[in-house]
Amino acid sequence: MKAIAVPLRVIVDPVAWSSLLFLASRMPLGLLYFLLPAGIGAAGVLLVPLAGIGVAVLVVALMIAWALAAFERQLGRWWLRVEVRPSASDAPGHGSWWVRLRAFVSDSVTWKSLAYLLLQLPLGVVVFPLFGGAAALALGLMASPLAYLVFVVAARPTDLDLIAFLQRLGMALGGAIVGILVLHLARPAGRGYGLLIQLMLGVGFADVELARARSEAAAEHARAEDLEQKRRDLIMSMSHELRTPAASIQGHAEALLSPNDLSEAERRRFLEVLAREAARVGALTDDLLSIARTDAGALQVDLGAVDLAELVDHVYDAMTPIARRDREITLTRAVDPGVPAALADRDRLSQVLMNLVRNAITYTPDGGIVSIRVSSADGERVALVVEDTGVGIERADLDRIFDRFYRTDASRSRLTGGFGLGLAISRELVEAMHGEIRAESEPGSGSRFTVLLRRAA
Ligand code: ADP
């Protein structure tokens, strides 16, 4: 029973039926494909002497061929279920009309497609009788018992001849066998056609590889240029930033070295300036190292579950003396109970939080408050917030404070200000931890920086 069922399965195989349909369409479509481009093309050749018109007609013939090839490609996808790579000419292309036309004409796929279209008629002449004829024969044979009943018996019921009817039934069985055979043959024939379509209507493997290699090389080139530009910008900004402390160090050192009648208090002040500027240059070097690492793609974060309460305690303990000693600023902390651990790199996150708190202290006048808070932002993320009651940030600056070397006027007018790298580095670090950093501010009232991190699973 099973042995009989297997060959019959083809009856319910959609690919066999659609392949048969494709094969049967070869002759009529082949005729169309032959007449349209070839006919118009021939007219174009005849018209060539008529200044340009003939060439235009030839171009139209090629365009029609291109559209028909695109239709065939689609037919191949639908009916033969073959994967056809797009033709290069499918892409809209760039450049002027003339450039695109030249690219189209010099594209080998254009000519292969034309050859494919012209081949359809001769192929159809062979395939159509083979499959179309055989399918028609099968249908005719299968319909013969019905035809016998309708035309002979219905006219004169007394003429019913059982033997003749059984003969018709036998013919129907033969027709069914022919039909099944045709369906069985349609699949490999369809596959053959599919190969032909892949070969002639799609871009070849070598072309695909070449195009991919070209686009990869172009992307690599763009990346290298971008990196080079970044490096140039960094060197420019760095030299610019170093000029002021270098001049200050040189000026104060020379004043101290030259024969002078500086008072002890003045000497001490000069030395303090030297120490402060040297510390700033040292901090800048650290920042530059961080930046260089990110630009070189060498920034590595070691992600794990970080206990934010412990981290906040650590930063709080480190920063409280600075807030109190340097300024009259109160530092507070609050961690919501039950906040889950964050997915982060503990040391890097500590660097980010230190930077935010240091900024908050720097840009808050004496008597102000800086608070660190941790809460669950939403189901997926936890929030680390640093808020101050300081000078605030103007709307126009808010969008730019995360840019490298960007400082607001408030910072530029302060001697202790950094180099505008802290927030840029913080953002790069937070993003490397799959998080997000935001700033909000009310100029004159204070600022709020929020770091959103994924909760550790
Ligand atoms: P810097 O090292 O100069 O502080 P950052 O990148 O950390 O550089 O900050 C960039 C700029 O953003 C600062 O120069 C400052 O103008 C502004 N800024 C940062 N934090 C605050 C804050 N809490 N309040 C006001 N302005 C701030």
C-alpha cells in the first residue's frame, strides 16, 4: 500500500504543479519575449540611420528586456521556488542618467538576461509539446468516461455498452498514469530551469563576492578615515588644552627661579599653582589614555552583577572629605530598598560616578547639596542619579556637554575646571555597559545626571 502511495504523493506536491505551470508557460511567454525585445530591437537597428532615434529605440528594447527578465526572475521565485540573486542592474544606481545607462549596458547580466529571454522560444518549442501536450493528453483520457456518458449515453440511454464504458475507464486510468508521470518529470525539469535562471538572470558568484569585498573595503576605508580624523581632532584639542597649563607652569616656575623678592606667602601661592596645574595635566593624561583606548576599540568592560549600594557607599566615602574640605557642600546618599544589582563593570562604573559627583561638587556653590540616589527605573533597568543644587546648564549646552572637550562658560571661567573630557568618557563607558546616561537641568537651580543600567539577570 505504502509502495503505491509514494509515487502518488506528487499529486499533492505544489512544487510539481507550479513547475508544470512554468513549463507550460514557456511557449507563449517565449513568443512574447522573442517578439518584444527582438522586434523592437530590429526596428531600432533599421532606424539607426535616422539620427539617434534608432539608438533610443534600441535602448527602449533593452529596458523592456530588463523588465521582462525581472518578471522571469520573480516567476522563478514564485513557481520554481529558486533563490535568484538580484541582478546588479536591479539596484537604482547612482550618478547621472548617462552614467547609469553606461553601467547598465556594460553589465554582463543585462546581456545574459537578453540571451535568456531569446532562448525561451526555442526551449518552449521543445518543452511545450512534451509537457503541455502530455498534460492535455492525460486530461483528455481522464475525461473520456465522462464524455462517453454525456455524449453517447445521455443522448440515447439504450446505447449504453458496458464494455465500451469499461474501455473508457481503462483509458482514464492510463490518462491518470500519464498525468502522474508528467508531474514527476515536471519537478526535475523545473529544477533545471531554476538553474538556468540562477545562471543567467542573477549576478554570478564571483560578482557577488567582488561586490561584497568592494563594499567591505569601502567601509574599512571610511572607518580608517574617520579614526584618522578623530585622531587629528584629538591632537589639535589636546595641544590647545595643554597650552594654558604649560604657559602657567612655565610662567610661575620662571618667576620662582629668577632672582626675585617674593614674599614667603607669594612663593607658596606660586608653588600651589604649579602643583594644581601639574595635577591637571596629570588628570588630562589619564583622560587621554581612556579616550585613546576607546578610539582604538580597545575599551574592554568586564560586565557582572554590581551591588549599587556598596558602590555608592564607596564613592560617598571617597568624595565626602573633598566636598567638606574644599567646599561647604553636603553630600547625601539614598538607596531604595530592594533595588536589584546592575549589569556593569564595577571599576568603570565607580569612575563614572566619581566623575559625576566631582562635577556636581565643582559646579555647586558653597552651602549647596549634592545627592546620590539609586532606584529601580522600570522593570528592566536601575537608575543611578546624581543631583545638585548648583549653577545648572543652559539648554543649548545640555546637548553638547557629552562631546569631547566641550565646556560651558561656567566651567571655562573656573580655574579648577577640567578639560571637558569627563562626561565624554563617562558616556562611552556607560554605553559599553549597554546603559544610557542623560542630563537634565534648570539653569540657576541645579542639574540631574541619570545613569540607566540593565539589571543583572
Ligand atoms: P570637565 O572636566 O570640564 O568638568 P566634563 O566632561 O565632566 O568636563 O563636563 C563637561 C561640561 O559640562 C563641564 O565643563 C561643565 O560646563 C558642564 N557640567 C558638567 N557637570 C555639571 C554640573 N553638575 N553642573 C553644571 N555644569 C556641569
